[in-house]
Amino acid sequence: MSGYTMKPAMPTEISTEVLPPSSPWSASPVMPAPVCRFENFLGAERAASLLAYAISREADFYAGTVLDPLSGQVTRKGRSSLVLPVTSSVFGAHLADSLPLVREVLGHQAVLTQTLTVLTAHGEGGHYGLHTDASRVRDVSTALSAVYYLHGAPRGFEGGQLRLYDTTFHDGEARPAESCRTIEPEHDSIVFFPASAFHEVVPSTCPSGRFADYRFSLTTWISGAESETASPGPSSGIWQWMARAAEHTRPVEGTPRNHDGASPVALPSGDPAARLAFPRPRSV
């Protein structure tokens, strides 16, 4: 595994949540977004070091932003969190080594060459409203999103779950469904899903107010390089429909996609032998 050892990452179940329907008589088909999740992704020692690093950088975090896809303006509407752009060769190596299995589970075919990574902290009232990651990548139909979670023990916050929404079809139009799956932000776990998936972070509470008790995450967007021609992704199926649903969330032409200050970093080559360190994850 890139020259170091670690506990095997373990796949876990993801719960399903059905929100109150707007019409109990709706017969529109619903397709769940592809997703896979690992526990023990970095291992206890490296996860503890990363958490300590995040806490030590408290003074350097700043308010996260949202890019309005219609106006191209950068705002904070619908989001309350602190961010810090970061790079990590160790984390990047883990991503690269796990991607062959992740892509197999998600049914992903396109070439991936770069990442954008932001360290995020959610405290009292921290949240991120319903959105896609179209503002972070050039081609939302082929990019992946990955969220790696960190927190202290015992956990000093409540809430902060990720809701990953299904896609529904109505009158030939794709859009986010009312059903979703809820993913707990467990320490040293990571979840991968298409960047076109509609998702949100539900509000968190942090009774102590201490930064060390916040919900931390490394959010990474994995895509093709800006200068490359779009690599062909899946030609049909859920990826195609999710990209259609996300069409209206794409930023206006010419709008920069690093509105939180992150810069692209080349994705390292994965070690084929590292596949043995990752038990086959389950699609959910």
C-alpha cells in the first residue's frame, strides 16, 4: 500500500431514508446513486495525526462559499462551515490505491487525473444545503466526489450526516428524488459517489463550542484535467440520468471552480498490489 501498512478498510452498510413524498400517488421510477464506503481508511495512527493537524490550524480556517449556478456569484447562502484548502501525499496515495475498486463498484469508466481537496469543519449549526458538485469540476458527468470524516473520541457533536439523494424521472426529465440515504460521519471512514449526485449535509450541533469537538472532513473532487478533452464516461444508465438532473447546477461559462481556494493536484498512480489491502466494497 504505497510503502506503508494499515488496517484493512472495511465496507459498511448505509441506511435508507424516505422523506415525506409530495404526492403519495407518484409512480415515477427512482434510481439510487452509486455509492461505496470504507472504514479504517487511513488507519488509527494516520487518522489521529490528521485530526490533530486540523485542530492545530483553527486560526487558518475561513467561511466556506457557494457558487450560484445562475449568476456565477460566490455567496454563503445555504452553507455554514469553515474550510481550509489542503494537499496530502499520503491521503492522495490512499485515494489512488483504492480507486480501482471504487470505480468498479460505482460503474465508473472515465479517466481521472487530478484532485481538489478542502478540509472542512462543521460546528454549531453547521450545514450545507442540497447541491451537486458541478461547480467543482469541469465535467460533472464523469467526476467523483469523496468525503473522508474525522472527529474526536468521544464524539463532541451530533448530526452532520450526509444525505445522498436518489434520481427520479418524470415526463422525460431527470431530477432529485424525495428519497435519500443517510451516511453517518464516522471517524476514519470515507464515502465515494458521483459528483453529479444531489446531496446535503444536515445541521450539526456542538454543545461545547470547542473547535476540537467539531465535525471535520476532507472533501475531494476527483476528475479529468482541465486541459484535456472530456473522457468518455458511461453512455447510459444512472450516470447519464444523474448528469441530466445536475444540468441546471452547472456554473456559468468562464466561472472559476475553486471558489473555496483549492488548487488542482495531480492524482498519483495507484499501486495495483494495494488492491489486496482493500476488501471488495459493496454497492448500496
